[in-house]
Amino acid sequence: MASSSIASSRRVDQSMWTPEQNKKFERALAVYDKDTPDRWQNVARAVGGGKSPDDVKRHYDRLVEDLIFIESAQFPLPNYKNTGNNCIGILADAPRLMKNLKL
């Protein structure tokens, strides 16, 4: 019984992606395009952290699903509060908002 819970926790851990792993994943996708032999093995090696080729392929498939969903405009729009102000108020506050923006 203990071994099944350990195996289960390992699967959960492998589904977690750190921001650093996501960045490595994005970079690896740019390097290893769809025509690259052993693409998912190469991407998994680039990501590291114990990610398998199946892990990175599954992550890619989820990314594609999300992009299709977003591009089809089937996602809910944010519910912005109507403050009664027009955009001039926002523009007046822009320098304060932009001060800490890092591009």
C-alpha cells in the first residue's frame, strides 16, 4: 500500500511545473520544432527536473488546448468594476503604475 501512494505522489509531483521549468520548456520548443527527431526526448532533457518525454508531450498538448480555447474566444472576460471614471483617470495614474514595470 505504501508503494502505491509513493508512486501516486511521484505522478502528482511530475505534473507540477515551476516557472523555471516552463521557461526552459518554451525555449526548448523554439529549438526543437515539430520536425526534430526525438523531439520530446530532447525537450524533456532540456527541461530537466525529472520530466519524461511523456510529461513534456502532455504539457505541450495542454498548452495547445489552452491556446485553442483562448483564440476561439470561449473564455470568460474579466468582470471589471465600473468606477464611473473614464480612461483619463487611468492615464493620469499611468506613471505610478508603470514605475515598477519590468520589460
